[in-house]
Amino acid sequence: MSDGQRALEDVDHYGAPALWSVGSFLLPGVKVHELDVRLHADPCSEDPRLRETHLVVSTDDALDSFLTPDMAEAAGSRLIALGLAMQERARMARQVNAAAG
């Protein structure tokens, strides 16, 4: 096989990423945490779970999370709850700051 050719078992399918990142006022312009979610399927995998379409959640950590659609839906619901809790705490922080003058 030439350098430009790949074996069929090298074919992996990834969807476009959904990305989220957050910085810090202590480190302007720096992405402190990043999260990347993609659809994935590996049709030639020996693991039948990887042959089915699933989601991969990646951070800058070495480990990725491989989620079934049901697992991803549950994780998404927890992320929504986290986002709502973060917004509530932001409102509380504004109120405390306003009261302190």
C-alpha cells in the first residue's frame, strides 16, 4: 500500500463538533476548559458498540467519553441543569455585588 492509501479498517466517521469553552477573568483570552461533542461511528471496529452511531465527548484530557444516544441524552439534561444553576448563581453574585455597593 502506498503512503497515500489507507486500509478500509482505518476509516472512521466523525460528525461536526459542538464546542463549548469557558475562560477566566484571571487569564483573559485563555480557554481554561473546553468541551467537544461529536457523532461517531467506526464501521470496521471489532467492538459492535463502536460500529453503531454514538457520541464522543472530548476535553483536553487524554480520555474521551463514548456515549450511547440514551447516555448522551441523560448527560445533556444534566448539563442543562448545570447551566441553569450557573445562571442562578450569576444572578446571586450580581445581587451580592450590588448590595455591597
